[in-house]
Amino acid sequence: MRLIAIAPTVLAFVLLTACASTKNLPALPPEPDTAYRLGGGDTLQITVFGETDLTNAYPVSASGTVDMPLIGSVPAVGLTLAQLQQQLVQRLDAKAVKSPNVTLSVTVYRPFFILGEVKNPGSYPYVPNMTVLTAVAIAGGFTYRASQDEISVVRQHGGKPTEARVYRDSQVLPDDVVNIFERHF
């Protein structure tokens, strides 16, 4: 008989602790610079005009470099496209091609991740200017259990992961982990 009296209390405790909330999480700090920063897993289309042997798709390696013929490894992680373009022009000018005209664009972005109450949780390619709502749409939409106001993002800040509360119109970045919580019934 005593087991029956304890069971509802234990069940209520388990249900309340299983339904996590974002109420105790800080708000996501704004990004100081909205320019896209390169990272391992991105693929770049680099065009050196007049140099077909150098024009190609180049991945940013896990170690954070772009490896090109004639100039070798060029650090790329954390740089904007304009900053990497300057580095490539300087290195090519110094070693191989005088006054090179270099353009580059990202052809494959590294992924973001979405967990929780979406129809298809997992890893998806990043889309520029993506919001949480866009990420949810890419993952098939909210489940019927989703709390559309209980959302968190884990993002790297200063080299360590930080979880913060976000909203449906908050920006999602590559490598973010978006978590859609279950609503309280």
C-alpha cells in the first residue's frame, strides 16, 4: 500500500525533472560581428583569374587551413572571406603569381545541429541568415509536444560551449546546437 502512495510522488518528480526549461538560462549575447567566420568543414570556391591550375574547390581542413598548390597551407579558421582573400593575394603575389586577382565564396557551409521536439532531429547544412524558426522548418517542423517558446542554443564563446535561451527569430550560426524543449502539459 505504501508503494502506491509513493509512486505518484516519484512519478511527478520524474516528470517535472524530465521537462527541462530555459527559464534559468541566460539570454544569448549578441554577436559582435555578423560577418561569416570560416571554420573546419566549410568548402570554398577559390578562383585565381588567369590561373586555371589554382582555381578549384578547397575545403577548410579540420586543422583550420586551406591547402593550395604553390603556396601551401593558409590559416582560415575564424577569418572572414575578405580576410582570407587578402592572405591569399599576399601569398600568391610573393610566391607565384604577380598581382593576382582572387575571388572566393563558400559553396558548402559547416552544419548546425537541432535536437528535441522537431520531427527530424539531426545535423543540417547551415543556410546564411538562418533563424531558429528556419532551422525548425529544415528539420521538418515542431512536434505536437514542442514548446515553441522554450528553446536553447549551445554556442562556442571564447572557446567553450555556452547554453543560452533564444527565441524563434534568433539567429543560428554554423556549429550551433539548437534544442527545442517539450511543453508542460
